[in-house]
Amino acid sequence: MIGPLRVERRLDTPKWLKVVVPLASLVLAAIIVGILLLATGHNPLSTYHQMYSAAITADGALSSTLVYATPLLFTGLCAAFAFRMRTWNIGGEGQLYMGAVGASATGLVLGDWPRPLVIIAMVIGGALAGMLWAEIPALLRAYLRTNEILTSLMLNYVAGFFMYYLIYDSDSYWRDLTTPGASVFPTGKTLGSHANWPGITIGSFTLPLGFVIGAALAVGLLLLIRSTRYGFEMRVMGDSPQAANYSGIRTKRKILSVMAISGGVAGVAGSSQIGDFGHVLDPRGLQQAQYGYTGIVVAALALYNPIAVVLVSLFIGGLTNAGFALEGPSFPTGLVGTMEGIILFTVLGGEILARYRISWQRRHVVAVGTGVAS
Amino acid sequence: MLDAGDGRAALAAPAVLASDLPAGAVGRVPKALAVQAIEMTKRFPGVVANDHVSFDAAEGEVHALLGENGAGKTTLCNLLMGLYRPDDGRLIIGGKPVRFHSPRDAQGSGIFMVHQHLRLVESMTVAENVVLGSSSPRQLRFSPRAVERTVAEAAERFQMSVDPRARIWQLSLGERQRVEILKALCRGARILILDEPTTVLTPQEADQLFSSVRDMAAAGRTVIFISHKLPEVLAVADRVTILRNGHSVTTLPTAGTDADDLAGLMVGREVSLEAVAKVTHEAGPAVLELAGVWARGDLGTEALKDITLEVRAGEILGIAGVSGNGQRELAEVITGLRPTTRGMIKIGGARLPTGDPRGAIDLGIAYVPEDRMGTGIAPNLSIAENLMLKSYRAKTMRSGPVLSSRKAIANAREMIERFDVRAPGPRTLIRQLSGGNIQKVLLARELSSQPRVLVAASPTRGLDVGATQYVRRVLRDTATSGVAVVMISEDLDEVFELSDRIAVFYNGRVVGTLKASEADRQQIGLMMAGAA
């Protein structure tokens, strides 16, 4: 007889599931989105083809996918690294803003210095600004035991308003006051040509320097976590803070340094936004993009593995790129957003469900002869 | 405040007490069955916690459930209490089949449980705690005096003296336990489940509890007594049901059996309960010295008051005391996990920095903590990783700047071999091991650092008989090899068996230090209660 459904937590997840589940989730997402498309009068197959071509095959498609993937790679690493130690840095967004502020200041100050020096200085400037911003919730967490989720999240808004203030509400160093109409349409100063990061161009395809830096960081962070004392301490802390303290790990310093690295990586996302793409501090553009928050999704999908973050950032970058390409009179932004939401929801849901096993419970269990009768 | 005058009939519970105790109507003749558990089964992911478990208990019987940790005692009780629902099997209470959906249903059938961790409101009086949670829709008003009288009557009836007007925080743990029992009785308990009730008691308090339990049985109540301690089961129970690996092995009358038989049934093979041999030897120089140490507890109150102790190389200093009298704080102060507020600790003459675990490790202090799973290990890391939890900083575990997993695995294999850890391999997650094997890994790690001082807190709690014997032997051998060992245990038998000297803790102070060979249980029991 078949009884009610029974859901149990898996004791361990077999390897094949880790491959099959994401693929199955994508197929399921395609089916659900297909129904949605049919209901709104679109042909699913041609829409999928259009998305595929816009993200990968069309002329310049891969390059623009990389434009979206690059910041997500950094913010994904920022979240994945901190989350490894169960330090929930939700502040990648704000740390990215501060990184952009720091990197643009560095680029503006150095001006005509040799290009490699300017680029290195911008990376460092952005990283330092992101680090300092991340140290605020880190210090509060380490010494006052506040919840870093709340403090780092709230600081995102502070950083956002700070950027606004620099460009719109003050005569700051970052604001361009020279051009006519600058008082009506405030903008930031455009950085000099030495602050433009070179991409690696192969035919029509351009690989931004930021993505290369991000990929290198991913490898570095993976090695740090996997095979150093530092990473070992992180794993112990993440599993049991009491055990970490007991084994002589300086837990407070650990929180400060992990948050610094995490915030620094997000800060470089800001540097890359200025150096690779914007060349100007643009508060509105950065805030609308929400790379910091999307980075958390990237980290979750990558199961906090830095190398997987590289792949997932490309996937989500491609999805975003395809979404923008679809938008038009017959394809409203809301529909694109809904499609993207369904895809992310299914993939992430699949990851979580894979940790459970579902079975039908038999109503009458046949006694197996294990009992010792008295 | 509430009016005391008009509440005479207000509380429903007192009536139960008065009516169901016809004086002298109880003898020890066979009676109706109060509880019948038939083929109860409860599964959890990966385990069958109760596999067709059966037992029954008559009215007026004290029935012990005996088994090692993990044998299924707690699951069985949670089934009886309605906290879990059985996957299979039946429960019959007073001849009627029942199906509980919540503890409230169980209480409606007269089943009450006194948990190991007491559940009382500290700022309220005894009487208020007794009324708390008893639900009778008609009574909106509470008459303190009537309740106080009922509590006092019950207390006298069952020899459990406690002042009904005292506030809980003023009471000792033993007294608080009495309040829990009285609460159950006043609310109409017919069947009372006591879960490991003696862990918080001094030997005298335990004896007192046993006599109260016998009184309750004589008054027709059924007492289900959960324990893993053989002598107390033999002392208090009429019959005993032995659980092993989720099965009910057998039910026996306690008359005509002995501790060795029960231990054999509990473990599933013949065991001898012989004590670890104590070798008389000369203790060396003092290695660990505490002078006038004070420290605060988790709540900011003084948990250690002016502790002065010394432990010599080659001896075991046993720390006896009822749980919560400063023993945990003592261990944490010595191991650097808790800062001292005054006083000085010296290791081999060198001053121990306060509140610095790494400093303590570097001075040669090893620690087997009471909270094995939470503090002693990182449960989701492998055996090899847990074994290097304190040595990963050393050059021997590295090749260049990188941690060498080859060296970690080799080190783990050696430890697994030497300490007889039963595990599939060094890469197995440590949480998948049994409690005994986890404790072996912990000991292996702590002792491999060549410590000068070993602090072991409740080192055998929750372990099976075999692992307990093993751990005790290792502790003894460690002392013999010249380490100063501090062993904290709530199990007085263990303290007597292993220690060279015994320090008794009460209320954050050392009330006395005695040679184990000259101490007697009676005297130590009184000291544990603060009476000597």
C-alpha cells in the first residue's frame, strides 16, 4: 500500500546528482518559461534561439555577455569567499560602490602616469576602499557581536547615498564642474586615457582585463581555501566557531581579515567598472545594475566554489545580456524579468531539493527479522 | 495581587491528590497494567531509533528503562509523551488504546515527564510554577494559598520537602527537581517518567529521591525510570527493560539479577566492570598551580571564587561536585577559554596568559571538553582534519607554505591505529563516528601534542561501557607517564576510581581537597551539598 509522501534529508549527495540536478532544473525552467511564452503569444523555440544567439553566437554577443559577467564574477567571489566561513557579507553592493569611488579617485589623481602604474593603482585603490567599507560590519561583528547581515546590508544604502552626494549634491573632487550644463545635468569627471583598461581583443571578441583579473582571483581564492593554514582556519571557523576558539584560532582577527578580502574583491569590481567600462563615476548606473546583490545569487548557484563562480557569472551574464536583447515593443521588460526569475528560481530550487530525498512511505511495514525477541 | 480567600475550589488539580490516595489501600499485589507499549517503531533518516520496542508497567510499579546512549530510551519517552508519533505500533494506557498528538494529550492521560534539563520559571515561586500551564478553562483566578497548601501536602506525603513560597532561583538543582516532580503529581500524574534524574544530585539527594519514588509507587503511581547507571536501577526499580540499538532486548525483575548481567545485556556481550588499576607512584613536582583565581560565568556572576589548587606531574586530581558549581568554568580558565578576573595560574612556573587559548596550548595544556561535538571537534570536517586541529600550525604538517594533505593523512592513519579508532578511513567526516570513537580521536589529538597538563571534563559521558573503560585507562596511563591530569566528572564513582586526590566544588569554591584513598562517599556527598 502506498501512504503519504515522505521527505527526508539526504545523508550525503551522490556525485551524479550534482551534475544531473542543474541540467534537469534548466530543462524544467525551459518548460515553465515555454508555457509562459505561449500564454503571452510568443513562440518559445524562436525566443530561445534568439536568446542563445544574443548571448553567445551573434556578432559581439560574447563580448557584451562578458560586460555583464565581469562585475558578477567579482561580487560572486566576494560573497562566496565570506560565505565559506559562514560570515554573511551581504555588503558586496556597497563595497563595489566604494571601490568605484576609490578607483576613480586614484585614476583621476594619477592622470598621466604610465598606464600600467595607473591600472595597478586603480585596482589597489578600489580594493582598499572596498576593504575599509567591509571592515565596518566586520569590526561590529567581531567585537560587539552584531549581525553582519543587517549591518553590511544597511551600509549598502549609505554607500549609495554617498556616491549620489559626491556627484549630485556637492562640488566634490569627482564631479565635473567644467563643462557647460554641468549644474543642470551633473556628471562625474571622465578619467584620462591612461586609466582605460585594455581588453584582450581577438577578432570581434573582447575579453575585459577585469575578467582576467577576476579569473585569476578565483584560482587564488580556491588555493587559499583548499590548501593553506588560512583556509583551514576558515573551514574550522565556518563549521564550529567554538571549536575554532578552542583550537587556538584568533577568531576575531579571522573575521576581520576574511571580511577584508571579501570586501576588497568587491572593491575591485568597482575598479573594473570604472577602468573597463564606465571611465566615470556614475551613481545611477551602478545602483540600477545591482551587481552586488546578483553576486549573492551567483555565489549560491556556485555552491560557494570560486571556480564555479566563474562559470555561473558567465551564465547569468549571458542570461542578462539575452534579456536586454529580447526587450522591445512586443516583449516588455516585465516579461523578461519574469523569465529570468523563473530560471534562477528553478536552478536554485533544484540545488536545495537535491539535498533531500522524496519517497512514498508504505503504510504497513513488513517486519524484518532483526528484532531480538525476549 | 490575587485574592487568597475565594480560591478554595478554583484549582482542579488538588482534588486529584486528595481523592486518589486512600490511605493504606495500596499493597504490593499484582495490579492492572498502566502502560503497554506494543511493537513501537520510530524511524529517522538513516536510523531506526525504536525498532518494534515493547514493554509494560503496572500500577504501583517502578519500571526502569536501561540502555546506553543512543539505545532508544529518549525516543521511546518522546513517543510516550506525544512529542513524536510512532511509525508503527500501539500504545495502551490504562487499558485504552491511545494516539497522542501532543504532550498535552499525554498529560490528559496522566503521563508526565521530568526532563533532565528542568523547565521552571526561575523568577516565580514554587506554587506558581506548579500551577503554570495547568489548563482548566473554568479557572481564571489563582489562589496562591490553596496551591501552596496542596504543594505542601504532596511534599510531605512523598518526603520531598520544599518551601512552596520559595522562588525557584533560590533553590538547589536537587530541590528544583523535586518541584518538577511535585508539579507533575499535583497536576494528576498517574505515570511519571524520570529521565536520568540523578545526574544533578548528590549521593544523599539521590537516595532521598529513590525513597520518594518508592513512596509514589506505593501510592499507586507508575514510575518509569530512565537510566544508564546499573546500581541505581537495581536499587529503585521493580522490573527493568533493557534497550539496545533501538530494540527492547528483554524485561527482567531486578530481584535475582545483578550489575554484571545487566551490563552484558545492555552491551550485547559479556563485560567485566572491573576498575582501572591504580598504580601507586610518587607524584612529581607541581605542574599546574592556581592561586586565588576568580572568574565570571556566562551570566556575569562570580562562577569561580578564590580557587587555589595545585596538580602534580603524574597525578589525577578529580573534581567532584554537582553540575553547575564552577567545574566548567574551572576547565575553561585553565585552558584559556575564559579570562580570570583575579588571581594567577602557573604552568611549570610560567604564568599563563588569561583568556588566550593559543597561549595555553603553547604552554602544553591539552583539553578534552565536556561539549565534545560543539567545542572539541568541527563535526563536518574529516577525521584527519580534526586530528590536526591543534597541530596545523606546525612545520611538520606543511610542505612549503601549503598544508600537506599527504602528511595529514599519514598522521591520521597512525593515530587511528594507535588509539584504535573504528572508522572507515581518515577522510571520513568525524560526525559519522560513534561517541566513543569521537572521544578517541579527541584524546589522540590532545595527547599527541606531548602535553604537560591534561584537563578532561566529563570524559566518559554518553560513552558505551567499552569506550568508557578505554578512556579511563588512557587517562590513567597519561598520568602515569608524568602528565598532570585534572578530571572533572559528575559521576562520583568515576572520580573515586580514577583520582589520586579529590577536590570538591560547591558554589564556585573548593570546599575541600582529600586523598582518594582516605575519602569516603558520605563525606564527599555532604561537601557537594555545601553541608560540610
